[in-house]
Amino acid sequence: MNASVLLSMAGGLGLFLFGMKLMSEGIEKAAGAKLRGILEFFTTNRFTGMLVGIVFTAVIQSSSACTVMVVSFVNSGLMNLYQAAGVILGANIGTTVTSQLVSFNLSEIAPVFLLGGVLAVMFVKNNMVKKIGEIVLGFGVLFMGLSGMSGAMAGLKEDPAIVSLFASLTSPFLAVLLGTVVTAVIQSSSVTVSIILLMANQGLLGLPICMFIMLGCNIGACASAMLASLAGKKDARRAAMIHFLFNVVGTVIFYIIFLVAVGPIVELFSSISGGNPGRCVANAHTIIKIVQVILLFPFSGLLVKMTYLLVPGDDKKVGYRDSFQLKYIGDKVVFNPATAVVEVIKEIERMAALASENLNRAMNALITLDEEDIEEVYAVEKNINFLNHAITNYLVKINQTTLPIEDLKSIGALFHVVNDIERIGDHAENVADSARQRKEKGTSFSKRAQRELGEMLDMVNKIVQYSVEMFATSKEEHMEDIIKLEDDIDEKERELQKLHVERLTRNECTPEAGMLFSDIVSGLERVSDHATNIAFAIMNSNNDDAEEKRAVKA
């Protein structure tokens, strides 16, 4: 074999793989957040999940990326296994779009896409246009790579040894094994099927043996999700196993069918493809996937149940109060750039619940002087500090990856939210310090002072609840309530400070009690400020309404 042919093949394959990666990542960065939202919203049942899986995978041009995202959703508890099954089945159909595009041989216009993409990436400053430019550039590079491979394969036809080697591949089982291994190594069935398509076009592979290699590609395509799930929870592994079982069962069914009647089936595919071998491979790929989904969709629930037999047992439950443990992010969670920020937000919600509960525990200890409650406040504060450092480190890590543009914009705000929650935890610790000081010195609060603190705490609890909801959902439902509560709490703080000064002047309380009361009221007002910061943290900074209403008070 001529070395130049091998180099042309390797260069063409390299360009093809790079083009696929560039296009897929460009789409994820430009529209990943919106696609993720669609995936979350429309997967309430298996059928709509399947439709979303088809569209989603067709858009991002990668069933592996879609399946890994689904695995990460399941791992984070954002999607259950039955919803995941529908999306995974749909992804298997959506992935055939790539081979359909390749079969139309758009290599002649690839330079136009290449030039357009380069101009957008190099000379346009707008980030969104740059990402779209990456998609267009990836499309151009992909077809330039195809052109290179196709030209190299044309040269292979002239080598009798190569022709003889491919002609010797007659074993259906070896063909399936070859497709499985190559796809598992490349981690893209779209790439492998595209290569098969080109080889069929050049007459290097017969159509019957192409059918069996394609079946192997189905199994090899599971490698990405299986590898990604290894670090995840058991449900993540089960989601990957759904993908594996679907492809194995579908492959076995068609393997048997092809053994019995591959000749007539190939003739049928060829006739509907106008006798074009490349179109025949692409159409066969699509039809096989559609038939597999039609056959197995009614049994998707059974596939889910089988995963529980193959991956038995349950993970240890991590509650929001568990010390020094992360639940949604970290080394034991499947990492996917498209879902990373969603998972961080859930972890921050957990941290916020911990801080809010600790504030209430501290306020209770202030009145009851319960030593166990005081010690618990200090213990929980250590956990909040751990979460603060762990989440911050994770944000630094994901900020260096290819996050969707919308998610990238929110990273800075998330750092501030974590800090605001940590400060709420600090205020809870300050209250615990006051409770211990009051206990040691025998300082007493009047019933009226206790009632006033309770009233202010109720207001603070409400604004923290609304703020965390607004932050987590990005919905403005409680915006007006938060703004009004913030004003009311500011007014309440001024009122209580004035009343406590009046009590001091009338000798109705001691200076020590007055100092503690004043510090706690000020601390609660600061908690309200931090809560307001949390509520408005990830709102669009270009939104004038939001900017006018924001009350960032540190």
C-alpha cells in the first residue's frame, strides 16, 4: 500500500473527527442551555422523551453526547430511568442524520462553509456568532475530511492486496465484531458508519457485509455512556445499561434477520436508494434504527427492570444535612458540561437549606439556651464551610471547560451566591455565640424582645425561602414579594433598634442584653441582604428592570 494513500486516509479521518467534535461542541456551547431545557421539560413520558431524543441528537450530531447527558441527568436526580429510556431510544434514531448528510456528498461546497466559519471565528467579536461560526467551520472541516478519505479510498481500489483483504471479510460475526471494536475506539457510530458508507461507494466493501458492520457499530456506540457512568451512581449505570441492552437486543434481532435474508433486504434498500451504495448504507442505517425502536419501545419498561437485575442494590442516600459530602457534584458524579451548572445549582440549594435551618436552630438556642443546639450550630457551620470550598473549587474547574454560553455567563454569579450562603451560615454562628454568651453571663431577654426577634425571624425565613426559589428556578414569581420584604425588614430593623434604645433609657433591660439584641437584629437584617443578593444573582445583567430592582447590600 502506498504510504501517501495511508497518510491521506489518516489526514482525512483526522479532519472528519475534528469537524464532528467542533460542530458538536459548537452546538452545545451555542444552544446547550436551551437544548437542556427542552430535554428537561419534554421528557415527562417515554413517547415525548423519544421524540426529544430524536431531535436533540439530530441537532448535536452525536448520540454519545445525548446519552452521556441523559446519564448525568439521571445521576443528578433530574430524570428518572423511565424518562431516560425514551430519550435514549430516540437518540438512536437521531444519530442516523449524520450518515444521511454524508451520503449526499456535500464536499464540493465544503470550502464555502470552511471560509464562512473561519471568517466568523476570526473577525467577529460577538460570542454567539463565534460559536455559530465554529459550527459552520466544523461542518466544512467534516466534509473536507470526507473528501480526503474518499480520494484516498479511490486509490485503495488500485491495490489488489487491499481489495483482496476487504473481499476476505465474509464472516458476519467478525463483521459485527469489527464494527463494535472500531466504534468503541473512535467513540462515534456516526464516524464509523460514514467510513463504511465511503468504502461502499468506492466498491471496497460489499453491501451485505456493510449491514453486519453497521450492527456492530450499534453496540460500540454504547462505550461513551458506559465509561461515563462508571464514576456515577447506580442509576447512572442503569441508564447507560438501558442504551447497551437496547443496542444488543436490536443487533441480535437484525443479526438473525440478516443471516436468513440479507440478500433480498439489501436489494430492497438498494432499490429505494436509486442504486447508490452510499445512500443504501445511510438509508439502511436509518431504517434499521427506526425498526429497532418500533419493536423495542413497548418493552422499554422491561429494559429498565432488567437494569435493576444487572446493577443491583441502592446507593447510600446523601441528605442535605449529611456532613462533608457532596450529593450532585464531585468525583462520584458523571460530569457533562451541558448539565454541570444545573447540578451546581442543586448543590447550592442543598447548602442554602442547611444554612437556613442552622439560622433557625441558632435562634432557637438563643432563647432556650440548649447546649446541644449550640454545639450542633457549630458542627453544621463546619459542613457549610466545607460545601463553600468544595462548590467553589468545582466552579473553578468547570469554568475551564466548554460550557454553554448562557451557563458561562452565570458562573460569576454562582460564586457570589455560594459566598452569600456561607455568610448566612456565619450569621447563624454569630447567634450561637450570643446564645453561649447569654448562658454564661446569665443575660435575660424580656418576653417582648423575644417576640420581636421571632417576628423578624419569620420575615427573614420567608425572604430566604423566596430568594432560593427564585435563584434555583430563574422565575420572577416572587420578585415583588422579595423587594417588599427587603424594605419591610429594613424598616423592622430600624424600629426594633429604636425600641431597644427606649427600653435601655427606661432601665427595662441591661446594657449586656441590649448589645446582644442589637447585634442579632443587625445580623438578621444582613441575612435579608444576602438573601436578596441570592435572588437576583443570575438574572440577566442587561435587564434594566432587574438592575433597577436589585438591592445588593453585601
